[in-house]
Amino acid sequence: MRKEIHQIIEQRCHELGLTLDQAQWLAAENDRNDPYSIYRLLDLEFDTLKPVTTRNPKKWLWMAANTSNVSYRSQLSEEELKQIFLTGQVPSNRIANVLHLLDESPMIIVIMAANEIAMISQRPASEILANVGKIAEKMHCKRWQVLAN
């Protein structure tokens, strides 16, 4: 049974563009005291180990863009966030938004938004997450820097 669980987790990591080591590191950063943190990070149901979004689709990119907003005057759109994640470049007027997203949001929102962007743009999820890692590295956001390596 443990081998099956390990294989399911590895497969889900691959689908989301993560290595198992990256997922384990991010899960620990997310919540070191939660034994199910990796399941939450990978959006897996605890009992079936199937993606929650298969049963209950969510607008992850929309959630990420809205989570990044630090004021009503400076709202980041979904399209802007998509371009930031696709290019790895953050316009100077969006630094506060992106830093807030990376520092404060639940990690699942960023990972699943990156996955949604990968599907929309038909690019590998690992490429989008590598861009997130580069952004995090430039902004000294340590919890995501594992993606830059």
C-alpha cells in the first residue's frame, strides 16, 4: 500500500511540474506539523488520493490574482499574473503584489495557478514553476527558492 501511495504522489508531482524532493520541501514549508501537508499541497483527497479539483474545479489563476492584491488601487489581473509566471519577469509596479502572493498565500494556490497557466499556454508546468522559483530568488522569498534549483 505504501508503494502505491508513493507512486500516486510521484505521479501527481510530475503532473504539476514538481520533483518529489521539491514537493516534500514545499509541504514542510507549508506546515511542518501537518502529516497530510503534501496531500494538501498536491490537491489530493486524503481517502482516495485523487485530485480534489477533478471533482470540484476551481479558478486557481483567479484566486492567485485576487490573493496578490494588496490594495484596491493596485489590483493584479489574471492576465498580468499569467504573463509574470510565463516570463519570470515582474514589472516594478507589481512587485508588492507578487511578493504578497509568494509570501502570504497558501502554497496550493500558487502551484495550482501555475498548473492552470501551463495548461492554458500549453507549456510544461515545470517551466512555469521554475519561473516562480526565479522570481522568488530575485525577491528573496525563501519558501519558494527550491523551485529555482
